[in-house]
Amino acid sequence: MDWKQTAARGLGWLTTLPYRAQPRVTIGPRLLGNGRLRISGPGRVMLEADVNAWSHAEVNRLVTTRQQAVIHVGRNARLNGCTIIAADRVEVGADCVLGSCEIRDHLPYSESPEDRRRPAEPKPVVIEPNVWIGGQVSILPGVRIGRDSVVGIHTVVFDDVPPGVIAGGNPARVLRALDSGISEDNRDQ
């Protein structure tokens, strides 16, 4: 391990000390960080081993809004300025890369015009392993993003994304399937 990685692990450990002292927060070993991780709210937040929360621009925000809420980030995930807001449950699988996106399992308002001033009911969000999510992406309540998929920049995800595809647009739609047989750059395929 080089000195930069050692320094990032030390900084990750040091800057998360206030969170490590809270029983509702679990941070696995070898977190990489630079002080741009904010955890707030009454619910549980679990970061597995080897999470990389080194953010270059935006702060990573993990927010729970209810005591029963859970945010679970899998092993070896990369957080780069993402915001995750949970009233019930948001799961991020192992080996995921999250750009400066927003993931929420509830909306601050109801879709019904009569109940507009009340928050909507939460619906869990699941991001399966090895998913890449670009910057300025919005993932809305009840969505499941399938394993090995890529969600392009500025995408708004209202519905599930199947495994092994590239999705983009507003609303999100499948742009094409990823060829799982190609292990190198497949942009020309």
C-alpha cells in the first residue's frame, strides 16, 4: 500500500470518529475518506469494509428521516458526492460507483393533490452490485437497479432498470444492453 492510500485511510478513520461513536452507525474497516462524509438522522447507517468516500467536489450525505430507516452501503462501494435519503430503506450493493446523484426512498410530498402537503409513503430502493450511477442522477422511491447496469448522467429513474444495461434520459429508458462477454472497453460495440 502506498503512502497516499495509507493517508486516505487514516483521514477516513479520523474524520468519521464522531460517527463511529454513535451506536446507530456502523463503519467497516479500511474506509477511504477526506472529511466529506456527513451522516445524520435518527436511523441506522451501515458502511461495509473498503468503502471509498473520497469526494472531490460535493459532500457525501447519508440522511435518515425516521428511527426505523436504514441505509446500507456494500463492500468496496465508491461514493463521490452522492446524497442518500431514507425513511425506510436504501441498499447500495457491493462494488457500486455513485457519482453526485440523489437517491431517495420517499418524496417530501404526496402525489395526490389532496395530500400534497404530507410526505409520500416510503418505498425501498435497491441498487444491486456493480452498478455505476453518473452525476446529477435522481433515483426515486421503489426503484431497483439491476446488477452490472450503468445509469447515465442527468437521468431520472422512476421505474426499475434491468440488469446489464445502460439507461439514460428523463424518464430513464434502456439505451442498450451491455455485452457481458467483452471485458475491455465496449463503447464501439
